[in-house]
Amino acid sequence: MIDLHIHSTASDGSCTPAEILELVSKAGITAFSLTDHDTIDGAKEILARKTPNSPEFLTGVEISCNWPEGRDRGDSLHILGYGFDVHNRNLNNTLEKLKKARYERNPQIIQKLNDLGYDISMDEVEKLSSDGQTGRPHVARVMVEKGIVDSFGLAFDKFLARGCPAYVDKYRIRCEEAVSLIHEAGGIAVLAHPGLIGPENEQLAEKLIKDLALTGLDGVEVYYPEHSEKQTENLEGIAERLDLLATGGTDFHGSFKKGIRIGTGYGTLNVRDFLLDRLKCRL
């Protein structure tokens, strides 16, 4: 069993990279990847901490992207990168720009909440993120702790999601640029959780995957806790027809995403080891 989609405190997870390493070991996972949003700081820490007895580790990242030109819906697409060189200069420089954009976005979110009459400060939010990136999940957690909302999900549904009163858009790069950066660093580029893109419209997801395949996309995240059986079967077929890799993971965020466990998601996910073998052969 493998898990190629995990987040740590380096972005918007609640567990440190060291804690992730311990969790995957205890879960009996044979291989994993840390795919923090727009940063590889956690991946670098895993590389420094892992031992010969640790599960196999594949460098990873999840890059926030705009939709391809002419198809933009205003929200983000996410491209996962695997197996790249963490010291690649262009990749690191681009991720630093994305990190800075996230940092500059947070005070704007706080200001909007203040303007709505809610007493919340950046200091309170940053205390939750420790040394990692601060983002909307940390804002949501403070909102719950202060009784502004009853639940983490409600913070997003009422305030922080796109179209809500405290939402602030963020800087993103183009999908084609993300794929190119990952390739330049020696990695594989995979479209994250395509079933979430248009759950009501499978044709939309398939057309998007075809377009991205023309730009060099290597794979599709087929196995994902939020994908229905029908979506999984459909994505398996698309990957096979387009000669794309099929990958999978839990999208584990610790306490920031309730009910998701490393390795098994909601308890039924099982991403098989041979998928990693195929990925490594493509690398």
C-alpha cells in the first residue's frame, strides 16, 4: 500500500514532516510522497530525516495553477509533481513566488473578517502554523476556537471559499508552466483529484485531461477518497486510453481534514504498489 498525496505543517496540514514519517511507518505504508501546497520545505526535511528502515520516499509537491487559456473558471487546478530534484533552481524560485503570494494574501483575509465585525488577528492565525505556511485552514481553525463558526467546514462555506465575503484570490501559475517546471527538475506531472473538478460533468474532466496531456501531463490521480466508484472507473479508462500514469493518495491533512487516515482515506482506499513501479519506470 502506498500514499502519494499527503500534507504537512509545511503547508496546510496539522502534522509536522517528522510526524508524517512516523505515521506512515506505523501504518505499514511501503512508499509515500509529501505533496505540500506550493512548497518543498517539508520534502527536504523528510529527505534529511528518513533512515534506511523508513518507507520509500518520493519527492512531491502540489502546485496551484490557473486553468488552461480559454477554459478558466476562476478557481485553481492542482498539479502534483513527483520524483524531482529538490535543488532545481527554477522550481525553487517559482515556489518562493507562490509562497510569498500566500503570505501576502493572509492579511487581506483577516482584514475582510475584521471589516465584517469579527475579532481575529494574524498573530492568532500564525501561532497555529508554527514554522510552516499560513493559510485558510489556519484561519478556519481560529474561527472555530473563537466561536465565530461551529465547524471547520462552515468557516469555508460561509466565509473563506470562493464567492464568500472573506475570500481573497491568489496568484497562480499556468498549468503548462507547472508541468514544464516539474519536467525540468526531472519529475513527473500528475493532475490532482480530477473527480473534484466537475463531479457533475465527466466530459469536462476528460476534455481537460486530454488538453493537459497535449502539454506534457504524465498522469492522473485516479485513486482518491472523494472519487466515486464510477469516477474511478472512468478515470482508469481515460488514463489507459491516453497512456497516462494512474496514481493515488489520501490527501491527508491531519486534523484539518477530519476522517481521512494516511494510507486508507475513509477506510477503503488501497493504492497498490505496482502503480509506483510504473511511475518510477516513467521517471
